[in-house]
Amino acid sequence: MAANKTTAQADELKPCECAAYDALPADLTDADLESGDFEVLTTGCTATTKRQFAPGHDAKLKSALIKWGALGLDIRRSEGGVATSASAAKHASRYAFAHMVTAGVKRAEAKAAEKARKAEERAARKAAPRKPKQVTAKVGRWERTGTVEGDTFTYTDAKGATKTTTKFALIG
């Protein structure tokens, strides 16, 4: 009779394991907590199953843990009305895919760092003074090479003196 009772308990539907996890925003303040004006990130799972995970929901939890871990969010697991906070790697250590979560978080953090580095380089290039482009212009009856800034052409004459003029015509 004990075997039948165990089988009956195993056949009961229970919430999918991925529904027990959520994450709080990283920039959460005490005022937000008091007002309740913040969004809790979840896996969105409402499935029930006889097993630990509904089909494919282990992958759903894995990707959520990687995303939340890379963002540095406070990840919680709720069980029996008690929420436990930990890192993505710590929560994932309960499952066979723990090594994938750890590697995925590292990969996502490295990708974010590279993206930030490239953005800094672009900003530095934009802020750096640009060297004026050399052009050829006709000044009077002579062709001179120099630079144009606004409506002024600056060039070096045959004697090596730097001259500027507003009366010029760009060539080609």
C-alpha cells in the first residue's frame, strides 16, 4: 500500500521549478520598496508539471539566470513563502546546467565590457580635434593647396608665408 501512496504523490501536479525564481531591479531604492512602484522580473511561467520542470523550462530558467546574472540583479528563489537571494551561479548550482550559467554570465559580462570599451573609443574619437582635410583651390590665377574652415581658405604661398582668403574656388 505504501508504494501506491508514493505513486499517487508523484502523479500530483505542482508548479514548475522555474516559476520559483525572480529578480529585482539593480537600481531599487527604499522609496521604491515602500511604494511598491517597481517591476519584478520573472520567467513568466505558470505551468504545472509532475516533474521538476515543465518541458523546456530548464532552458528557460538557465537563460533567465544568465541574463539576470550578467545584469547584476538580485535573484531570488521563493519556496514555502520564504525568498532566498543569491547569485545566479549559486542558484544554478542546484541543477546540472550550473556550469553553463557560470560560463554564460562570464561571456555576457565580457561582451558588455567590450561594448563599453568600444563606446568609449568612439566618444574619444568624436571629441578629438579633427585635422582639416587638404584641398586644392584656385586663388586668383594660381592653384594652391590648403584647408577650408567655414568660408575661409588657408594656404601657404610660394615664399612659405601662410595666407588666408575668402575669395577662392575649390577645384575638383
